[in-house]
Amino acid sequence: MAAPLVVLGEVHTGLLPSSTPLGRVQTFDVLALMPGHSVTWRERPIRLATSPAVGVGVDCEVRIGAGTTHIVGTVATRATLMGGWTLQSSACTRLLRPNDRRRQTWSHYISRKGTTEVIGPLPERSTAGAVLADGYLTGPPGKEILDMAAISDHLLNRIRFAVELDRRPPLRTRTTRLRWTAGLGGNSGTSVAFHLGAGVDRTLRITVRTEQELLAVQQFCEDVAAHDWLITVVTDVLDAVDRYPTQIDSRLDELTTVLDHLTGLWLPGSSHLPLEVRGLWKGLQNDPGFSRQWALLTGRVRDKVIAHRK
């Protein structure tokens, strides 16, 4: 199979709607999206469960410059649960330029899960990937435009309403949305650009050297999304405490929950990531400085809990 022009993805991250973290058996029941396909499980360095991938057929437009072009194929979706608490839905597809631009039968597309073919007009290959990435990250939504957010939302809601969950989480949190693109840069090397948008929206643009790295990028993006969500949750809790200082007693449970349940989930670039993409974290640790911000935030949480208990 030819190298993709670009890989497009989206990750939605939130708190599992459960009063307690799930054990292994419960996790397998919740993430068993396809009969006959097993959930993968890692115990160390942190519990990480991943559902089997499910293909979603798409026959729509994508933004390209001021216009659009047509794609047909499938988006691969999966759910992950990290540490028994951090729930994610993840969707991605590899955009290819086929040799034959004619529409094929659906059996052709279904046989290649997570791959879409561009059957509409495209610029030269040297610029097509960047133009497609720009359109996906910055273009406005539209009725006929590829909607990865809707695909991710559908899967996340399917998990959230599983009968095994009591829907009584220990903390109210927002769900963050990370939209990402990845492409091959050849000799130009690797690059990672993270952008914090309005509200819960984030974008991540990645360039890697090899196809092997490109295959592993989705896991890296899920890792970034999980740690960005942790920062968002703790920031929201501290903002609420600062906004209503007279309500510190009622907020103490939230601060304690952060320390008890979330601080142990901080492991950016840990060994569950493929070796090919662990190094991508270096750029994000420098700018915007994920771990520095996490240390400052959790230090403030501990200070407030200690001060209140004195």
C-alpha cells in the first residue's frame, strides 16, 4: 500500500462515569465493541485497556484550500481506558491517492479499515498532504464535510451508557477534543505543534520521518490528549476554588479526589507508547511544558488541602 498523503484523527477524552475505577473483567465487558474480538490489556506502567477497532464508512467531502474534494473509505475508531478512570474515543483515517480514481465497490473500502481514498481533484503530491491537513484543522464544518467529531462522540456515548457503569463519577469534568494530523516529512525531520483552542478544543500537527512512525502516531496523540485532559481537569477545579473562596469546604472533596485518583495517572511518554514515537514528547515538554504545568497545578492542590486541614 502506498504511503498516505496525510493521516487525520480526533480524540475525545473524559472521566469514566463511574463511582469507582473499573477492574479488568468489567473493563473487558465495557470495551468489547465487537463480538469475537478481544480487548487488549497492559498492567504496567499503568493499566491501559484498548478496545478492538471498529470501521465506520464515510463517503463525503474534505476541505482543500478554498474548496473541497471527495473521499470514500472507512474511519477506524477505538476506545481506551487508562488507569480505570480516563476514558477516550479515538478515530483516525489514512488518506490515499489511488491509482484508479473511479469509485470502487464497498467491499474494496471495507477490507481496508482506517483508510480513505481521495477520488476528487488534488494538488501535486508534494503539497497535497499539507493542504489537506490545513483544511481539516482550520476549515469550517459543513453538512457534507468529514465529521470526525461526530464519529468520536458516537463511540464515547456508547461507552458511557454501558450498563456496567453507575454514572456517578466522583468529579464533574469537561470532555476535551483533540484534532490531529500527521504526515511524512522525509529528511526535514520530526515536528510537533500543539495549539490550545477555545473551550475544550485542541489541535496537534505532527511530522515524522518514516511510515513506521506514522503508524504509531495515533497512540502518541491519545497519550497527549489524556495528559492535556488531566491538566484541564485540575485547572478547572482550582479555578472554581479561586472563584468561590468561601466555598472551600464544599470544594475540598474535589481537591482530594484530584490527589487520590488523578495524580497517579501522570506518565507522559511512558513505555506503553511505541518506541518510535516516545521522543515526540520532548518538544511538548519544552513548549508548552506539560510536566512543568502539571507540577505547578498539583502543588497548588496539595497546598490548599494542607492549608485547609490545619
